[in-house]
Amino acid sequence: MAKVIAEKVQEQVQVDSPKMVEIKHTRTMKDASGKDVEVVDYTDVKSVDEAISQCEAQKSNLEAQLTEIEAELADYIAIRDAE
């Protein structure tokens, strides 16, 4: 699932209001003629600070998963290369 991220334009900009982002979660489907079309599944609107925090948390999680996978891969390679 892809994401389209853009700044959310606020109609009445308040001095102390945080910047907002709009995140459209999309997917590709086939139309009646068989062509690929991009469809918006749903849209999130949140503050840019909240979006950054969530993204950083997801990045940390993925880095931890990558470390585990690299260790697992090293084990498999060691078994393959053992005589």
C-alpha cells in the first residue's frame, strides 16, 4: 500500500496551531478495461509532529527487525558454508 503525503492547508490559520499533514493511503486496482488505477483506501489527517513521531517509532521497529534478519541470515550462511 502506497502513501501520498501532503501538507494540509488550513482554512483559518491560527498562529499557535500546529502544521497538519494529510496522508492518503492508496492501492492499485484494475478498472473495467483492465488498466491499473490508483484508489484511495482512506485518508489520515494529523499534526506533522505526530506523524514524525509515528514514523520514527516505525523506523526503530524496522531497524530492530533488520538486525534480527541479518543475524538469521548469517546463521543460514554459516550452516551452508560449514564443511
